[in-house]
Amino acid sequence: MTETTSLATDLELLRGTSIASLVRSKIEDEIISGLRRGGDHVTEQELTSKFRISRGPVREALRALEGQGLLEQKKNKGWFVKVLDQYEVECVFEMRAILDNGLAALLMSKNATRSWEEGLKNLKRQVADMDKAIQANDTGHYAQHNQAFHDTLLGMAGNDHLARTYRNLMGQLASHVVNSLTIGNAMKSSNAEHVEMINAISDGDEKRLRQIFTSHRVETLNRMTHVSNRSAATGKAN
């Protein structure tokens, strides 16, 4: 199925949703999944050709993504996937800490429902998919399944506003996450924490889940900081 066909299908399924919103959503997914990396150039010409639409909806989508902090416009150069500096990364993680506490509470309040049980099955499937990516040493696919794992957690919590805010934060960190997965046993360590999350959710242990969320968040930030420092040192050496 081509991207154009996919967009047409979305238009059939989501009547009343603007074309600009659909384009924004697709670009957002590409950034969050790591298909578009920090610093990548995003051109109007590429998008109008890809989706076979006029420049108007494309420009509207790009401006919306700028408002979300996912893109930035550089004078006389165009649109680029935004790269956060260290201070901005730390600010995002501070926000994520607040949201994680709310997420843990919501997950515990929704347990034992059919959708919750189905969510647990999906989480386990995604962990298995991440294990396959680890075996293949494929950081790109790991990042995509990692995002799917966290999307499932958000879906189980059942709060659309929380999910939207959380996904936006994850999107801003997407490029940093992919780069951080190249360090040592980062993917293996990360997925082990995913398993612990599933166990805590299954046991209804909110306190333990909060602790795992904290550990997961801190380890991810530490890896990102390591990559940032290494890149800075390399830049100075050159």
C-alpha cells in the first residue's frame, strides 16, 4: 500500500478531520518512531508530492508541528526536525516525571477490565518484538516497538489528554532516544525494565510501578547525556 493510498484511507475513516491534521499526524508518527531524525530536512515539495495535496494543508501541518516543538523553521533554509539542547531535554524529563505519576495511578484504577487485559497481552507482544530487534541489533525497529509499548500503556490509562501530552514529549525526545540505544546494552536493559513494568501492573503494585518508571526515566536521561557529552567532546577534538 502506498503512502498516498494510506492517506486516502484515513480520509475515508476520519471524515471531518482536516487533511492538515492527518498530514501532521503522519509526520509526527515518523518523528516519534525515529524514521525522521533530529536535524532532518522536511520540505514542502516532498510532502506535497508524497501525499498529492496542495501546499496549504502542508504548511498548516508544519506550523502545527512547530507549535508542538517537533519541527523548527530556519530562515532561508526551511523546516527541520528539532534537536533539543541538554537543558531542553532535562525540562522534558521533568515534565515526564509528573506525567508518569499520573499514568501509574490511572493504570492501577483501570485494572481487571477487558481492555486492560488485552493491553497486557499487547505489552507482552511488544516486549517480544523488542527482543527480536535486540537480537538483530536494530535500534530503529527497537525504537518503533518501544514507542508502541508506551502508546499501549497510555491507551490502557484511558486518558486522551494525558496520552496526547505524553506523546508530544516523547516525540521531542525521539532522536535522542534512538541515539542513546547505541550505548552498550542499552536496549537489553531498557527492555528488562519493560518486563518489570508489566509485572508491576499485573500485580497491581502502583508503588513498584512508580519506582520502575523513575528508574527507566533516569537511565534513559543518563544515556542521552552520555551521548551528548561524547558528541560535544568529538566536536571539540575536530
